[in-house]
Amino acid sequence: MKTAKLGQSDLTVFPIGLGTNAVGGHNLYPNLDENVGKELVRKSLQNGVNFLDTAFIYGEGRSEQLIGEVVREFNRNEVVIATKAAHRKSGDSYGIDNSPAFLTQSVHEALHRLQTDYIDLFYIHFPDEDTRKDEAIDALVELKKAGKIRSIGVSNFSLEQLKQANHSGHVDVYQGEYHLLDRSAEEELFPYMRENNISFIPYFPLVSGLLAGKYTKDTTFPDGDLRNDQKHFQGTTFQRNIDKVNELRPIAQKHNVDIAHIVLAWYLERPEIDVLIPGAKRAEQLLDNAKSVDISLSKEEKQFINTLF
């Protein structure tokens, strides 16, 4: 089975991971069935998908709790758990807090919810405006020395914030938005990733299904659907995006896979990207996505996709 190493850490994972915002993320998705979510995690681990990506904000800790319940059924050493924190609740709203004290508290609370002695990868989920990022990372380094976390990540940081966070070279992973419809990270972040051996993990790799070839120009979404507010789904932009995605269909047919597999395979060709965490609500979706690691795109195919987008 193919594996990938995350940054300078000693973490080795299957290149397709499981993003778990639909596992217990009741504040993000309505009517989630927790048993379905737990079975998704269970099936993933049973089939070699060993990288689980969660966060406090996914159900205010509920995702971590459900993952912890399932992971106890397996050999803990064979599971790589990533979680994130930065959201401090105040009344009915959240603020962002990167202070050393809050991050330290968050790690200990996550350990309790996950029912584990250590977290493999801990991210600062969002940057705040007040905390020096080197001081925030220094607190995580102390937790790493204490064996509470194994590696350190940041998410949604600007390049300057990342540079400050990585002042002593302790950042192993960066998670941020990157996909074929928004490749700005290639100029803004990727050079720094290469220079400092930091793994880039993109979120929204399939842009809510848009890059999976699931929609037509006539597709509409119900009121309240998050896609109605996303810029890539608006008017003529949506129409142009559908045209571009459809141009990938002959490549998918040639490889006898779906368009989504071609897109994910293209990402994995990037030296900065070691693992992907496409969304999934059912085990069948995740295991289907895992086919992408076995696709070898030709030089011409890679260049065609690069030019198209």
C-alpha cells in the first residue's frame, strides 16, 4: 500500500485521508446520523485509510468524541489522528485564540475527547490578531516534548504568519484552500513549503463536488445550501467551470475512472502535496476516492489540466 510522509515528522499515512466534519459535525450539517459517521471512520481504518482529520469546531468536540470511540477498537499505533483548535466560545459566538494557555488547554481537552494519550498532528486552526505565532508554536513544542502531540501544523495562515510560526523550523504541515479553481497557493505558499519541507494539505479539493463532474449547467441548489454562496457556483462563472470540468471527461474515460479521480491524482503529482482529505459522508465515497493513488497521469495529461485551469 502506498504511503506518504508528512513534512519533517515521522508520520506516515495513506495518501487519501478522511476529513471528518460530517462525523458529529451537527453544527455544520443537519440531521447527521452518528452511527453512520462512526461506521465511516471504522470502514476507513479497516481498509487502510489511516489518516483522520478532525477539529474541535466539528460539532464542538463531538467529532473528536466519536472518533475516539471508534479508534479504541483498533491498534492506536496504526492510526494517525489530526485535530485542530483556535475557536474559543463566548456566549453564542466564537472568537479565535492562539494564546499559549488556550492552545495548551485545547490539546488536553482534545486528548480527553479522543480517549488517547497523544495526538499525532495538532493544528492551530485559524490565526488570531493578537498572539505572536512563534510564541503560539513554542507552546506546542513544549507539548511535543511532553509527548502530548507528535507533530505541529497550522491552517489558514498567511505566508508572513507561517514564517513567524516556523521561526525555529517546527511546523510540519500547512492546511489551506487549494484546488484547480483557486491555485494562488502555488505562488504564495508552495515555494516556502518546498524550501522548508512542509507538507501542504489542501481542503475543498473537489469544491463541494464541482470538480467531481457531478453537476450540469442546469443544476440548482435548494435555499440555504452553502453552495449558493460560493463564488465558483455563481452565474456565468458556474457555467464556465462546468465546461472546463467536462473537458476532463475523455481523460477519465481513458483511465476508466471518474473525473474526481483524475483531479485528485493531479493534486498528488504536486511535490508539495503528500495527502488529500476529500470530503465523504459514506464509506463508499472514501474508498472510491482512494482509487486516485493508483492513477498515473501522462506528461501530456498533466500539462493539459494545468493549461485548462
